[in-house]
Amino acid sequence: MKERETVLSYKKLQQLTGDGIDHSGEFKILIVDDNIFDSELMLLELHHQSQIKFTSKIVTDKHSYLEALSTFLPDVVYCDFSISPDFNALTAVRVLKRDHPDVSFVLITGTLSEEVASLCISEGIDDYVLKSNMERLPLSLINSINKRKIELQKKEVYEKLVISESQIRNFAKHLNHVL
């Protein structure tokens, strides 16, 4: 029975649909931007989608960001590139991926050179949205949540695979002792 469950889970993993994993409650979105008007515009755009229910928190500096990561526990972070002279999106994504690697990070920027985009991608951002194209935010949210569901499915399948492998080893040891 366990082998069949593992095979079925692996087939689900191959399909990469993101279906079947429920999230208890609403998703939590952390918005990091020093411009409150841009933050409010982001929220307005995010509310245009109706598939994902969410609560949000807006922070405007590094200290508030670090506090929100540990107390608000976001599912997705939307972050402006330049927040203050000593705090930007690169610092924010590095902290996030070190301490909360499963949380999606979406960069929000007015302009993005290829060099900066490449650096941000290498640091682990999941997506970016130009401020001139804020209507793409709802799609970005849906994509971030689907990506998270897929990652959770992969983790679940891997854990089942480890358990199955352990059971096979124990069975093989048992057979060696019996024979």
C-alpha cells in the first residue's frame, strides 16, 4: 500500500499542478516600501484578484522588516528595491532566504537594469514587477502561491520517499536475518 502511495505522489509531482495542498486561513503578504502611496497601490492591485484571500502588513524600514519576518510570518514578501541608504531589496532577500527559504520574494521596482536583475535573481528572488506595470501584481501573487504549493508537494513526496526507503532497508535486513 505504501509503495502505491509513493508512486501516486511521484506522479503528482511530475504533473506539478500545485493542487491538493490547502492553506489554513489567509495568506500573509508583507509589503516593504518606504513610499506609503506605492504600498497602497500594491494592495489595491492585489485585491483585484479573487482567488487568494490574504492579510497584509506594510513596513518601511529594516528594523520593521526583521520584526515582521519573525512575528507576522509572511507567505510572500513584496519589496521595493530602494528603501533606505542602508537597506535595499538585496539585503532583504538575503535575510529572507537565509532565515525563511520557503517564503516567496517579489521585487517591485521603478527601473531595473539587466545587471541588477541578474544580481537579484542570483540572490533568490522569485519574481519582479515594474511599478509601471502594477496590474501584473495579482498574477505575480497567484504564481508565487502556486510555486509555494509545488515546493510543499516536492517536500512531502521527498519525505514519503525517505520513509519508504527506510522501510525497504528494514525489510531487506529482516529478509537477511530470516534466510
